[in-house]
Amino acid sequence: MSTENNHETECPAELPELRLGQFLKLANLVGSGGQAKIVIQQGLVAVNGQTETRRGRHLHRGDTVTYQGRTISVDQVLQA
């Protein structure tokens, strides 16, 4: 029975729930959640080339986020 649980835990196919505000912090693009909220609301962040103003925007594998001229993919952050 425990092997089933271990198998489920090791399966990398599922992306943990990742929102834009969290991503900006994980990628070290901002220093805090408050800063993330501000830059997103000001329209300074783009997801896949489109301006995004929703801090709770869900991100998926293959998505890219651009802020202050830096573009980082979700995959890069998840691999770190």
C-alpha cells in the first residue's frame, strides 16, 4: 500500500498550484508579496507576452513571465 502512495508522490506530471504573485517571489523578481501585488496591478508584468493585472493568475508549464526586461519560464523556476 505504501508503494502506491510513494508512486503518487513521485509523479512529476502535476504542476503544483502556482499563481503569478507567488511566481514573482520564487523567481526573485520581487522581494515580497506586497511588491508583487503593486507591480502586477500597475500593468508592469506580462504572461506569455500579454500584460496581466491579476495577481491570482494561474501559471502552467511552458508559460513565461516578463518583468523589467527579464523573461523567465515557469519551467526554469520549477527546476531550481
